[in-house]
Amino acid sequence: MNSSTRNYLRKIAHHINISVMVGKQGADERVLKALDESLKSHELVKVRFQNFKDETRPIGEKMALALKATLVATVGHVAIFYRRNEDEKDRVIFIPRSVLE
């Protein structure tokens, strides 16, 4: 993913509410399942880290790898994830070609 695509997704994510929280248990199966379901329906998801705040980036990268998603950015204690729906009729976010190039 190039930087202009990341910037575009960060701009969209600014207006999105947080969908998933990572608490005392860390990124366990329940959190990964909740994130997976959110990515299926919304494609772009914000996750707040209530604990493990010093490890937002490394834990976010592991979560993204486990779910075949992209960690778009981490801003403070919030991580932004993106996973494009394979089925075109289920897509929620459309990235303009000018951003992709």
C-alpha cells in the first residue's frame, strides 16, 4: 500500500468511531474475532488499546498479519486496520484511482 492510499484511508478513518477495544487480556481470540467481523462489514476499523499502550504498533502488526489485513496507521493508542472485501458488491470503501497511482 502506497503512502497516498494510507493517507486517504487515515483521512476517512478520522470520522469513524472505535469498533474494537484491546483490554487487559491483550489481542486474544475474542478481540481477533471481533476485529475480523468488523473488517468484514466495514473494511476500515479503528481499535483502541486500553492496555499495552506501549506496544500498539507491534501488537497491531501481529493482528493485521493474523487477519490478512493492513495496519494503516497507529495514532496514539489507536490502530487503524483495512481489509478490502473480495466480493465487489460488499465493498464499503472505494479508493479513487488517483490515490492508488
